[in-house]
Amino acid sequence: SVAQMSYVLFKDGVKEGGTIVIDPNLVHPTDEDRKKWDIHEIPIITIAKEEVGNVITQSVVALAIANTMMNAIDKTALIDTMLSKVPAKVHDVNKVAYELGEKYAKEAMAK
């Protein structure tokens, strides 16, 4: 799959012990990879499709996961900026996608 090829292409750019989030339905790390990196499995596309109800929101789910795990940008500022880039009619679904991404990231980090 494209996701697996991208994973193989870019994984070595992550320092040893670094965090990698994969969609377990699309990417299959080796046992060696699991020893080298902190790999979290979060089914991003399934969450977008089945829980948010719109597969197009997968990028927002992923954004929320990345920001939650890295604590990079103030959540409110990030959401406000994200919403400023999309039509008002999809604001609610994107907010739901962000909240779900954050929830799954927190669950993954707690394991």
C-alpha cells in the first residue's frame, strides 16, 4: 500500500526511541521496528469513517493525534486556525474529528 511504502521510506528519519503513529490497517512494522521506536497503533481512517462519519476528516484526526502527543501548539489556537481554513458547514464535524483524535492519542500515550 501507499501507506506502507511511505512508512518504509520515512521511518528512518525518526530518531531511535522516537514516536511513530501508524494506522494498523495500513502499515505493518517489523518486530525490529517495534524495538527501535515507540510505535502507537491508531486506526485513523476507521475513526474518521465510522466515528466521525466522514473519511475526509482523517487529516484532522491525525493532526489532533500529532499535536496531542507533541504538545506543540495551543489546542484552541490550532483548532481556530484549522476552522478558518474550511467552510463553516464542516466546522462541527472537524471539531468532532479533533476531539476524537485527541482522545485516542491520550489513550495510546497512557498504555
